Amino acid sequence: MVVWNDPVNLMSYVVWVFRSLFGYPPAEATRLMLRVHHEGRAVVASGPLEKAELDCYRLHHHGLWATLEQA
């Protein structure tokens, strides 16, 4: 699953979402957030389609722009 950069959410909020939804430690959540910020996107999770769809929905519910991509 890919999270895309947006001009709305604060970087600290994105880190909080990654930590809350995926259980990432602070350093990993920050690294992923910086990749989204600097590169425009980051792969934040992978797995079975059903889980990825749920995770994508949860990210949308938290106001982040996320899409599914086949690996």
C-alpha cells in the first residue's frame, strides 16, 4: 500500500497515524513520513488483499491519501 504526499496533514500527524495503525516504532514511522514528504510517496504496508483494503480504508478514515498497488 502506498501513501501519497498531500499539502494538508502535518508531518507529526502522519507519524502518529503510522505508529497508531501499523505499530511502527518512532524512528521507522518518521523515516516513512520523510519518504512521503521528500519523494511524494512511500510503501507503508504489504500483505493479502483483504488486509491491504482494510488498511487503506483506515488510512483514508484518518485523512491520508493511500492507494493499493500490486507488487
